[in-house]
Amino acid sequence: MQYNKSKTFALQTDLGLYCRTGIDEPKTSIQKHTFHYRRLVYNVIKDTLKNAFPITRKLIGKKRWKKAVAHFFENHKCKTPQVWKLPLEFYEYYSENALPFKKEFPFIIELLHYEWLEIEIFMMEDLPVENFDTEKTSNNQIIVPNPEIKVLALQYPVHIKKVKLITEEDKAQYFVTIHRDFHTKKVRFNNLSYPFVEMLVKINEENTNIDDLKIIFSKYENDNIKIETAVSNFISFAFRENMLLGYK
């Protein structure tokens, strides 16, 4: 059976546009079933986004959430064929376009990003990890990090405060790490101060030992005893939270 590729592509394009907007229903081989395509496609997107952004949805309410999803569905040409990546496009779309309702929450884009990263980290491919020992024998040993981690800089504390209680007075500098536990594969979150973030980034970017970390922290503190204590506390915390794995 022969078919015209250009006509097939045109029909696919028209059907895709109809599914998004509900306008100009194209002619198909079973016309009475065509409208079901839009309903089925929309339900997949609606359910995916609902599960991806539970905090944002609860914050803005069902009515505004429904409006935001419908606006995205009708106006954005989705690029990914993977359904689980749709929340990324939703976040990116509203990072570049105004929300379809009066903006009452200045931190909503940060919240969308924060919720998306939980999915991204959970779904990411396993990254290679060098062989390591869990016991340290000297300060010269290189620290082995958990590579499955992201550091997110925020202006609002969406990671440590109930979002409905966040106000302009909370606006400041915050950092949250989002990583996948090496053993359980569960996603974990931690609030960190900037010196600890700087140390963690260095460990992940280049070979780093404990003495290197002391040099970093010396930029924020002159007292050697306090430097020793801060680095020791950071190391203990990072190992306990599985952000660091061992030594080599």
C-alpha cells in the first residue's frame, strides 16, 4: 500500500496541533474517535505534571494550576519524546513566559526548579565512581565524592520553610544540595552554607584532600582551631548524608 509521506506528515502535524489547542479538528480515518486523542494526550500531560509538582500545585490552588497546565499544553511545542522529562519543559516554559494568572509568588520559578531536580536526580543514569576506602589514614588522601548531586542556589527558602509562609522578608542567599544516595538510590536534600558548598564543589571538580578544605575555609575564618572544627564537622556531616563516599 502506497502513501504520501508529505500528506502523512501534514496530518500528524495537524493532529498534534489539534491535540494541543482543540481547534481545527483534522480529517482522519475514524473521525468519530479523533476527539479522544486530545483527551488522552492531555490526561497524560496533566497527570505527569500533577505528580511532578505537588508543592507548587498545592501552593497556587487547583484553579490556577489547571490554568497553568492548559496554557502550557496549548502554547508549548513539546520537544522530548520521554514523558518523564515533560516537567523540565514546563519549568523552562514558565522561566521564559509569564504565568497565566496574577503573579503572587515571586519564588514560584525556583520552586518549580527545585521540584524538577528531585525527578532529574532520581532518574539520572548511574555515574561511575572510583574505588574507595571508607577509613581515612592521612589528611593527604583524596576524598571520593558521590557524583550524583546538584547544588541549587536560591533566593527563597523553598527547601526548608513551608511555602505558604514564605514572604519577601525571607529573600536572601540559600543553597540546597539534591543528591541520590549511593546505597539506597533515594533522593536526599540538604541545606548548606556557602563555605560548605564551596568545599563540596571543589571535591567534585578536582582531587581534594582535607588540607585543601582547610585552605578553603581559611577564607572565612582566621582561627585555626575553628577551621579544624568546621572542616571536621563538614566531613562528618557529608559522609553521614552520603554526599561523600570515602578516600583513595
